[in-house]
Amino acid sequence: MAYLHEHGLADTYVQEHWRRKRYRDAYVTALPEEAYCDNWLSENGITLLRNFPENEPWHLVVNFTGPHSPMDVTQRMHHEWKHVAFPPPVENDQAEYLPEDHQRNRRHYAAMIENIDRHMGRFLDAVKQRGELDNTIVIFASDHGEMLGDHNRWGKGTWHTPSTGIPLIAAG
């Protein structure tokens, strides 16, 4: 929020979040790419990594906010996924969610994942530029899955596989 305040974007962010239910928690943010939370976090992490003394051990943890509700994406992210069709949710009879609501949520979820994947590539490139790729351990994990409307549920907190199936990748 301090960054958003410094750049005159805090009111935009707050107003978008205030109106998010009207868009079923999935909307295109007016924030520029550099102010989008996962992009900002990544840029800060990469800057720390690039500026860290060479030949010194380091440990870096980056906690991405996405993919998470609200499913807010940048204009670029929206544009890249706007024509992708996803299967509808499994066993969903929530009348308040129209088919286009489900598509938007699923597109935004995919866009958020792809955005994080892009940043992971940037982190790996930064480690490679440091000449440390061969002696670096990378662990990628999540805290929960996402129901995305399956079984009339959103988010986490259920025993269904979409909620409990989470990624864990360890390499190096």
C-alpha cells in the first residue's frame, strides 16, 4: 500500500476492491503492470538478488499473492487470456454466477498462474546470471488450491481435490 500511496494509486486499488463483488471477484485492474502486486513483489525480489554480494550464501523467499481472490489481472494478462475457453465448473448450480462469470474467473486464474510462472523464469535467469544456477535449490509451493466454482464452492477449505491439490516443486 505504501508503494500505491507514493504513486497516487491507492484510491484506485481501494475502489476496485470495494466494487469487486459486482464482478464476482474477477476484474481487470486499472493499476499499471509495475504496480500489480505479484509484479511489484518480483521486481523487489530480483533487485535484492541482483544486488546481493557475489560468492556469499543467500536465501530468498518470495510469497506471491496470486492466484488468489480477488481474481484481479492487469490489462496485459486479461488480453492474453480473453479468448481462451475453459470447461464449466463441476456440479455448480449457483444461479447468480452466469457462464461468463465462470469463464472470467477461470481465465483470470490462469492468467495469474502464468504471470507467476513468468516471474519464476525471471528469478531463474537472475540466478543464472549470477553463475549460481548449479548450486541453488529452488522450492516452489502453494498453500492451497482453488475450487473455482466446482461443487458450488470458491476458494479453499474443502476436501475436494481442487482445494487440496497443491503444487510442490523442488529442484537443484
